[in-house]
Amino acid sequence: MAGTASVDTFASELVPRFADQGYDQESVALRREWLERKTESRLNHIGSFSVPSEEMKGNIENSVGTAQVPLGIAGPLLVNGLHARGRFYVPLATTEGALVRSYERGMVLLTRAGGVDTRIHVDENCVAPAFFFGDVGEAHDFGNNLLSHFSEIRSEAEATTKHGRLLRLEPLVEGRNVIVAFHYFTGDAHGMNMIVKATDRACGWIVANLGAKGYHIFSGFESEKRASAVLFAGGKGKKVTAGTLVPAELLKAYVRAVPAQFVSLWQHTMLGHMQAHSVGYNGHFANGLAAMFIACGQDVGNLPNCSVGITNFEATPSGDLYASVTLPSLNVATVGGGTGSGTARECLAILGCEGPTQAPKLTEIVAATLLAGELSFAAAIINGELVMAHETYGRNRPAAGDPRAQYK
Amino acid sequence: MAGTASVDTFASELVPRFADQGYDQESVALRREWLERKTESRLNHIGSFSVPSEEMKGNIENSVGTAQVPLGIAGPLLVNGLHARGRFYVPLATTEGALVRSYERGMVLLTRAGGVDTRIHVDENCVAPAFFFGDVGEAHDFGNNLLSHFSEIRSEAEATTKHGRLLRLEPLVEGRNVIVAFHYFTGDAHGMNMIVKATDRACGWIVANLGAKGYHIFSGFESEKRASAVLFAGGKGKKVTAGTLVPAELLKAYVRAVPAQFVSLWQHTMLGHMQAHSVGYNGHFANGLAAMFIACGQDVGNLPNCSVGITNFEATPSGDLYASVTLPSLNVATVGGGTGSGTARECLAILGCEGPTQAPKLTEIVAATLLAGELSFAAAIINGELVMAHETYGRNRPAAGDPRAQYK
Amino acid sequence: MAGTASVDTFASELVPRFADQGYDQESVALRREWLERKTESRLNHIGSFSVPSEEMKGNIENSVGTAQVPLGIAGPLLVNGLHARGRFYVPLATTEGALVRSYERGMVLLTRAGGVDTRIHVDENCVAPAFFFGDVGEAHDFGNNLLSHFSEIRSEAEATTKHGRLLRLEPLVEGRNVIVAFHYFTGDAHGMNMIVKATDRACGWIVANLGAKGYHIFSGFESEKRASAVLFAGGKGKKVTAGTLVPAELLKAYVRAVPAQFVSLWQHTMLGHMQAHSVGYNGHFANGLAAMFIACGQDVGNLPNCSVGITNFEATPSGDLYASVTLPSLNVATVGGGTGSGTARECLAILGCEGPTQAPKLTEIVAATLLAGELSFAAAIINGELVMAHETYGRNRPAAGDPRAQYK
Amino acid sequence: MAGTASVDTFASELVPRFADQGYDQESVALRREWLERKTESRLNHIGSFSVPSEEMKGNIENSVGTAQVPLGIAGPLLVNGLHARGRFYVPLATTEGALVRSYERGMVLLTRAGGVDTRIHVDENCVAPAFFFGDVGEAHDFGNNLLSHFSEIRSEAEATTKHGRLLRLEPLVEGRNVIVAFHYFTGDAHGMNMIVKATDRACGWIVANLGAKGYHIFSGFESEKRASAVLFAGGKGKKVTAGTLVPAELLKAYVRAVPAQFVSLWQHTMLGHMQAHSVGYNGHFANGLAAMFIACGQDVGNLPNCSVGITNFEATPSGDLYASVTLPSLNVATVGGGTGSGTARECLAILGCEGPTQAPKLTEIVAATLLAGELSFAAAIINGELVMAHETYGRNRPAAGDPRAQYK
């Protein structure tokens, strides 16, 4: 067997373990020092964290400190949602120069245009186990009868959680296998761990009572951490829209473009998306999402599914522009995960979104932020400004005059 | 016009500007204090950064400090690549409990199995402008003749950059529009800004000399920041594979599973991916990528395209498991962007990947890391361990015994 | 204006018109003669049709006769469905040599294995108009309230049809637009004209009563005549599965292969499908569907949506093969369209599927036929027989011995 | 074993075999009579074929006659291609009422607008076998070195064919497997059988000489008979575009619509396509393709791949409409397959496309025909005419006045 010769000495290669998993300040320091020796590196910045190391428990293992990501602020962003109402300043953690400035430009434009209308359409999270049967007949009967057992299955699932509620089940038969999408309301938490646990228990009941020969807790259909077409249907995260009627005169003043240019860009760019066969159409949702997610302690691994969505630019009979974004699968949380401590908690506080009851508000602010980013990015393509913007704000380049002039 | 009434007082809402864009320590502090007042929040952790604020120039605007993300270490990971060779300890910045432990388990298993073979197949980056013509005849002739002007176009493009090299052009005609994919070698940099600038200049030449009526620098076809089917063809980032023959006895010892279970899981999960119509098949590439990208100063906004890829589990005639991952579109860099300072630079140092010439090495380590994560995740599904793992390592839950027992 | 000069003489270029649209024998002959003169061609075969020309009314305009497509028969195919039960001989109209023989081989194998289990899961058809609103708020409210008007909308829709029943509405909000999928039961008819008419009337009511500013009867979301990922969810046509446990000894005897070869082929081929980003996985559903559709008077233009589906080959613990197909979006009819006269009616009679109440039976036979084709095609790839098969049966090639030997 | 009991009597269930596979008139009649008895049906129309039964050899097995499909004619269609030039009348075999009339309307409009410009961009066909290796290193080396063996591989492949030419190879590495796309020029034939045979021989050489452990002749990547995103890249069939500048006044006169309505419809419908995640955007390519394919003896099973493509409606600065279609993957042939006899040959003659050298001409006529269908269909949606059209022309409905009035 490859590597057998080194078995005896292999223990010395393993990352050292400490009592209670080593979340205390001293264990973290010892582990970091071990790593410095092992890799001949100096880890001063990593060790210069302000978050109490014990608070990292539940978020990280083998901790050696923190990664620091530059944090900027963009705003004001006026949001007219059902949950978020008023002017917001949005924290963005990124190393992509010009990104904060670009979002800021869009926010100022949208605020001047009267703000961004936002609406939430669906608020769920999903786990989709696959069940196995002996033949297509058994699979058919299971799929057909499943919903008649909804209350029993819900009882099992909800027995494991105080906050999660099982809303609906969707069976999807393929040959002799049946995927069942379990859709839950998870409150202000991301809730993936919560609903995996709940679903796992329900699966056990299904195997015991409904004839399934076995199951896998994930079938792939849930699209957790992946971009998939099925996400447009909603049910994996929050579906949210944001839109603003942008008067032509403001477009001209702030981004030197006319509505017809946005519509033409949309059409041309759509043709590129189609030929690339993208999942959804947008300019750069992932940029704004990544920056807000890192800042606010969200699950950055969800970026591929959360960034699936559509940006739309429509000319109006009045000669203005209606700009909107649709995010069918946005996972954000204000409790649990990385939201409860350190800089993440502070960033949520900047938005007035700390803790329980605030997830819908955060959802609407995210959507409005992305709309700002899309408008600004589109204008940059229309005006050929991308190169200039990166020349001005990109790493180690001289600034070219007062940036505020840009959106005067 | 909406909001007109407040124009006079609107200036007070804008984020304050400082000399030289305010990267000095004092300006950052003043901006943060302004934000605290404006949002009635306390931003102590955000202000407790160790990175010199002046070094953030080029990576962020309107800086108020840094976001701190918990950083753990996983390893050892033995890599047998053409660029990465030896045992590595991989820095992962995340707030998803159990993630580091899960990757570590896979790494130990792979190292014991003799390590991970890695290979790079393509090393490019791409910008794909769209050009507009009067009719399908003009578009056809442009597409047909473009390659005969390659040397002139390359001269224009490369006139703007010391490091980028234009490798090839691919015209894609749709009606009377033509997308042209410009593929570059960008050395150890991500290079997007570099090649946008180069392409922009080449586009100007094309409009002046080859009859195009105009262009948009992005057509959508480049799939920057988006998941797209076209990424499988390679040419947007680095295409890399990683694979290991895992002996059945090691699988049993480390993850209590047999090869046939991995193959069966693969088949069932593929069926879920297909019905969701995912772009690519993998368990959770995005988790490992997000954690490494945040740690190592990579562009996290690229996660949707970088996480497109395939995990494969094949049974071998010898009764063992061949596990592999294929990443057709991985963008990583060791110079430029966020790689040059602070914790990012230290994380790259941990991997021996600081600075020039190291991007291929980093590429191979990333691929090997993802393979570890896929194996461990698959085993967790097979064994029903997901709930247990999160119970053990998830936020604010009691630990259940010595975790090392898990892979002893 | 281009062509203006010829306006006066343009009428002579138009296809001639006859009384009552010219479906009588004489008018058809005159039109054909006109065409022969105009194009200097001889159309003897086109004119040698047996179907009364008057019966073509409603199926064709400007009739000049019929196209004749070679028709072969494959069977026996034993089907154990809920609607189709017994041995069937399937009519296949095609010009692809070896196709009938290949399906026949699969049918004989499946019949010997005890027949094909078939089940129908969904039986609907769908039209998905798009409605336009002024902003995201209006679109949200419409989407939210739509279902409370279900009974009024159903009344409007069903006022236009005796057979169609509106089953459910699914609103899908994007920005300030809302697609609404109208799902109907259409009995034994394809029903597209029926439900377009019904939906059109309901749309009028919605515009008049629910604030929509306008609508397009097709939004593209219905996927009529196109392959789309959304089809896997069911609701556009009949969702049907077919499966058989094929004993290893029969596989060996009939197609000289073992179950593991089918599983391995499935895995390898899936990887190709993924990298091509196909919509669904199957070997050649379209071949069997095209041949049955032409024979049985089905709407051949539906092939792109109907051929979306999954073939699955699973090894069983007993060492045998479970083979299945899943067709989520199969549109077939036994009344209306081209089903009522001529060779189509005779082909339906061969299957015992003429007229009302027979569409579910036809659905199950189609699914079982496709399973036969998939097994046979897979075996041909495994055994490298494709070349040989076309050598033997392909156009203008000498036959190589008694073909029955192939499955004796 | 299921069905074992009936083995002895099973032979009587098999479709009877005759000498030389029974293509003579008498054998076909005997087989049809056997089928009539077996299924208690009367097959008079099926038996009333005019094509000599012996000519069906190579296109069908177990022949019982022909299926007759109503055939109509639409035109004139003025085409300004590089291969097709002049006015054409297009044969369409369909049972979908109103289809011929709808295409005819579009053709007359396009002819009046000066005709359709058509261009062919790629003319290839493709087989994509998958090769298997021991590990990612072997797969990498194979992929890396393959092109250096191009001339040897081409020699092997072309040794089997007089007409096919191997143009290029594209390796696509996944883990330890490598798909290789073999792209051929196949002249005027569809050529699938030809290039499968050629590729099969080349695969044998590759296994013998380049270290592959085995191969499957189809990997799924070739997308034969399936809709796939990869088809947009071209190389599977002929890539062709067709476009016309349609003056606003003609649009108004012929279809009562203005250019802005087409652009708005395009935008709204695109949003539906995206949310359905269609492969490609078009109104109903499949309708026109199915009707031409059945008429002209093309391979109808290719409809799913051939119908992938894009329709585009662009407003021009002059206030007119530029309408175009792009078909990246159109397989048509004028020799081989079903093209050489009976009604198919006559339909090709109507178009002046019989036999060698005519495939490019047929390609351009198909593209122009689809453009006509798209314009007419879009106008019908804009004007709410779909219901009316089917009322007028659909099966068994009274005609409403002179149809010519429609485009006078």
C-alpha cells in the first residue's frame, strides 16, 4: 500500500489536537506556531485577531486565527421594501479594486431616483433526499401516496427542531428512484443543518413505514452550493425582486447613458449568455454577494446558487428605464452560522439587521444592493469605462482626479 | 422627479471623501466614526485590523477596516503534481462548522493512499466582446476573415501589457452579431483587468479596420462571475484534474465505506443533478473554494464559474476506488489582486505559493484539496454522518469525544 | 423598397388558391401541376396518395399530396402497464436503416424478461403566458393574489372547451413581469390549440380584472417545441416511466453483455452528457419517438420537448440489470391532430389505440418502446456493433446471413 | 426466469422473416397480412404505397408499406445565399393545421422585403468517443500528445471512406477519461454511419498505439439526437444564419405590427426561455424542421439537435426590423439516407436540391424557411392571432373568408 512505510511516523504529520478542540487563546497560538515551524512561515497578521478565539467554536476547527479582508462602505441606498425601509450603508469586504466605488455610484443613482422597491416572494430552504425502490411500480405508488402521509412526515421532521417548519413535499419519480424535495421555513437562520437533521429523521420514518429500500440524504436536486436551472422555480432560499424606475435625465446625469443603450446592451449580452448557456442572466451578482456575504458572516459557499438570477432593463413608454433584479435562490441569515460575533455582527448592525426577525430585511437590502451594482456595471460597459475605472481605483495605480466628480 | 426635494441636503448623506481617497489610518478611522454615528453602531472589531491601511489601496474604496473570518488549517495533503509536490497544510477561512474537519479527514485518507496526482491542462483567461454588423453577410465575412488579422490584433492587445499574451481568437457568429473570445495567458495574475484593457484596445482597432459598427467589451459569453455550460470547454481560467486510487482497505479504515457505495452514490446523485439541471456535478466544490479563496486573497466573486466541475468515483477491476475531480475553469493567482499583503500573503506562504511563478502550484493544491472534500462529503452521505458531524462540530454544540478517533 | 418593382407581377408567384381552400381531388391535382411547371419537377409519388384529399382539411394547407415514409414493424413487446397490457407490435416510420431491427432486438429481450412495467405520473398540458405590470410591487401583489381568483379564471378558461379542464396555475414573478403556467387536463387530445384558446380568454379576464397591463400568450416558459430543463418537473405532457429487471443470463444470450458493462457505459456516457450540457440523458429517444410519431400521426414538432428524459441502468444485488426510462414531457394523442385518418389511424389500430380513452395506453407503449431502443443501442455500443449493424442493414449494403440469428 | 414457460411457443410471436429480408412486394404484403391477423386491423392505406418496396432496403426493416403524411407547399421564398439563389417553393409534410399557411405568410413578407440573406459558417459532423486510462496522469499525457498523431489517426479514419475527411480532433480530459471529438467533412451526406465507421477504426489504432485501455464509440458529448448547450459552438452539422431587414411599412402591411413590438416580444419571451432554461431561443424551429425533414427524407431523429438555435429581432436606427435566425447544428443531406427515392426525392427536386453538391443549397433554404416561420409566429403572438388561425385552418373547422386576404 502506498505510504505504508511512513505509517509509524505519520502521527507527527497530523495537525496537533488540544483539549476541548483547542479553541482557547493559548491552544490557537500553539497550533499557529506549530504551523509556522512546519511550513517555515511567519503568521503575524493571522495571529492579530480581535475576535475572542473561544467564540470561533462551531464555526471553524484547527483554528490558527482569522483572515482579514479589506472592508469598505457604500451608500446611501434608499430601499422601499416591506421589511427594509430607509437609507442604508452597505458593508462590502473585497479585494477587487473599484468594486465599492461602482456599487456606490449605482446606489446614489437609485436613491436619487426615489429608491428601490423590493419584494420577497418565497422564503424557504430545501433538502432533497433520494429514495430507492425495487421497480417502477413501487416508485410510482410511493410518489402517488406520499402526500397522504404529510402530517406524519412533518411530525417526524419537526420533532428535531424548534424553529424549522416543514411546508411541503415534492416527489419526483425517476425510474425506480424517487427524489423528495422537503421545503421548510427556517426563520432567520440559514437552517441547512437544522433541516438536514429534520429530514434525516423523516427519511428514517419513510424507510420504516413506506417501503423505501434506502435513501441518500442529498440527491443533488437540492442544488446546495451549485448553480442549477431548477433554482428559478424558487424554494431553495428566499426569492426576492428589486426594481426602480430610473428617469432618463438621472441616467444621463449620473452615468451618461440613455435607456435605449441599456436595452440594447441587455439584448446583446443575453445572446452571449445563451450561447454560453449560463444559468441565469446578470452582470456580476456574484461580486456584490461575495462582498456582502464575507462582511456579514453569511455562507460564502452558497454563492453559486445564490448568484443565479436575472437582471432586466426595460424601456418604458415614458422614455425612462425600468431596471430590476430577480434572485430566486438567495440564502441569507441573521442568526446562526457566522452571524453572531466579531466583524460579522458589526456589519449586520450597520444595516440594522442583527439577530432574530431581521433576515427578510437583510434579504431586501441585498437585492437592492445588487440592482445598484448591475446598473453601474452596465453603464460602465456602455461607456467603455471599465478600463478607466480599474486604472483609477485598481491596485497601485495613481488616482485621476476627484472620484466624486463621477456622480455629481 | 422622485427625491428632488432633498437634493440640497443630499450631499450630507454621501460617504465622506478624504485626500488621496483616504487610505491613511486617520482617514479610515474618521470614516468609520462617521459610519458609527450614521448607523448608530459600534465597530470595534472592524477597526482592529493589523494590515496597514495604505496597503488596501487598489483593493477597496471607502475603507473602514477589515472583516475577520475564522481561519483553520487542514492537512497533511500529499500532492504529486507537476508543480506542487510534497505535503501541504491548507488554510481555510470559513464560518461553516465541521468544514475544516471534513476536509482534513479526506486529506489524511488521500495522503495515506499515496497522495493526489494533479495535472493542469489549460492555463488561460478570456474576455469575449460582441461586435455589431449591418447584416448576416457582413457578420459572416468578418467571422471568416478575422483569423487572418490575428497578428495585428495581437500587437494591439499586447501593446497594453507586459505580462499578458494573446493566444487565440474564437469568433462566434449569431445573426448579424459576432462574439469574439479573446484567450490570453496571464502568468501568475488573475489578469482580468489586464486583459480587459488589452482587449478594449484591440476592439478599437477592429472597429477602425474591419468594419464592425461597434462593440460591447463583455458579451456575457466570457462567463466571468457566472456558471455556464461553456466553461467545460476550457479557456476561462485554469483547467486542472486531480485523482487518486484509494485502496478499499483504506476506505474502510478511514471512512467506513466500500467502493461500490461511492459508485452507487455517484449514480443516484447524478440523477438529481440532471433533473435539477446543474452546471456540472460535484458535492460541494464551492465550500472548499470559498474557504481557500477568502484565506488566500483570491477573487471570491469568481466562485460561480470556478466551482463548475465534475467529481467522479469509479470502481476499479482491483476492487478499489478511483476518485477524481475536474475543474475546467479555475481562476487563481499568486500576484496582483488581494494576494500581496496581510493575511492573504501569509496564507500563500503557508502553501509555499507566494508571488511570481507560483500560480500553477496553487492551482494543483486547490484541486487536491477539493478532491479531499468530495471524498469526505460522499462518505458522510453514505454513512449518514452529516447530522452527527454538525452536532459535533457545529456552532454551540457539545463535542462528542476525541475527534481524532474519527480517522485513527 | 426592395422588390417594389415587381409588385405588379408578384401575384403570379403566389401559390394558387382554389374554392374552399382547394381540398378536393381536382384542386390538389391542379396545384400540384402548377408546382411541377413552376419548379420543372415530376411529382408522381407525391400524387399517388390513398388518403381522401378532403380528409386532409385541418391538417395541411396548399396540399399537393402526401409524403410517403417507409413503415416497418417491431415486436413483440410485452407491456405490463396500468393501461397497456399484453403483447404489442409497434409501427415505426423511418429511413434510418437498422433502426427497426435494433428496437426489435430490445423488444424481444424485454418480452423474454417478463415484459416492461410502465406507469404514468402526470397527465397535463401547459400554456404559460407572460403578464406585464408597472413595477415589482404590482407584480408581487398579482403573483400573491392570483390563486385566490382560481375559480373565476377556471370558469373563463373552461367556457371555451368541452374537454379541457384547468387544473392549476403557477405564477412565476420576474422583476415586474409575471409568467403564469396554466396546467390543463386535455383528455386524449394533444390539446394545444384547445388550451391556447382557453388561456387566451382567461388572459383577457385577467387584464380586465387583475391589473395586468398586457400579456403575451406564449412566454417561452411553456417549452412547446423546445428542449428545456423545466420539463423535468412535469406538467408539459405526460410523465411516464418504464422499467424491467433484465436477468444477467438473458442479457448474455440476447446482447452478449453483462450488467456491469451497462453501468460502466452509463457512467462514462453521463460524463459526456454533462460536459455537453445536454438536457437529459438518453441514448436515442428521438429515434424511436420520431418513428412512432410519424407513423401514428403525432405532432412531430414536439420531438425536442418529448425526447427530454433519462435512461438508467442499475446493477442489482442479484447480479442482474434494472433498466428504466423516464419521460417527463411526452405529448401523445389518440384523437385530434393527425390521428384520425389514413395510415395514422391504421397505425393506432395496430396498437389498439384508436380514438377516445386510448391516450394513456399509447403513452405506456411509447415508453416501453423507448426502453427497448435504449437497451439495444447500449448493447451495440458495448459490443462495438454499431458499425456492423449499419453494414448489415444500412442502405445499399449486402445482407450478412439470417438476421434472426442475432437474437436466437 | 420470467417468461420461460412460453419459450417453446415464442417463435410464433416473432415478426416473420422472408428471403433476402423480404423487401420484395410479395413479402411485404405477406408481412402486412400477418400483422393484420395478429392485431385484428385493416391496413389498406399502409399497403397503398407507390414507392417500389425494393427501394426501401437500407432504410427500413420488417417493412409493411409506408406512412402517408399530408404534404403542402409554401412560397415563394426569395433566398439570397451563396448556394441558394432565387425563388423557392418549400414542401412541408405535417398534420398541424395552419402551419403551412403561417410559413407562407412569412415567406411572402420576406420575399417582398427583398429576400433572405443566408450564410453557412461551419460544415462538419462529429463523433466523440471516450477513452479510458489508468489515472489522471495518463489521461493528461494522452490529451497533451494526441494532436501530434493527427496524421496517423486521419489515415486510419479515412481508410474506411471515400467521401469523409477528418478535419480536426478535440480532446476533452475529465479525471482519467478523455473524450475526443472527431470532426469530419461529410460532403452532401448526413454521414453519421460513415464517420462512426471511420472513427471506430481510428479508435482501434489509438488503443493499440497510444495507451488507452478501451473506448466507447459514443460518449454522449457528440449530442447526436439530443439538445445540448455544446451545439452552439458549432461542429455538429452545418452552422447557418439567415437574416432580412424588414421595412416597417411591410411589417405593417403584412402582419399589422411595428418593429418595437417584435423587440418587446423578444425580450419578454427570452425571460421565459431563461427561467425554463431552454437550450436556445426560438419560437418554433421544430415545426418547420419537422415538416421539411419528413418531406425531404432527412433524419427526423436529429430534430432535437437541429432545432437548437436562436431567433433575433433587432430594431434598426432607420426604424425597421432586422430579423435573423442562427442554426448552429443543422444536419441535412441530399445524398444517402432517405433522400434517394420516392416522395423525398421529388421534394428535393421541387427545391432543385437533388443529389450531390446540393446540401449547402438545401441548408440555406431550410434556414430561410425557418426565418419565415419565426416572423409569422411572432406576429401571431403580437396580434393575438393564434387562436383565430387555428379556428380558421385547424381540423374540421369552417374557413372564414378568403385566406389570401391575410397578406394582400
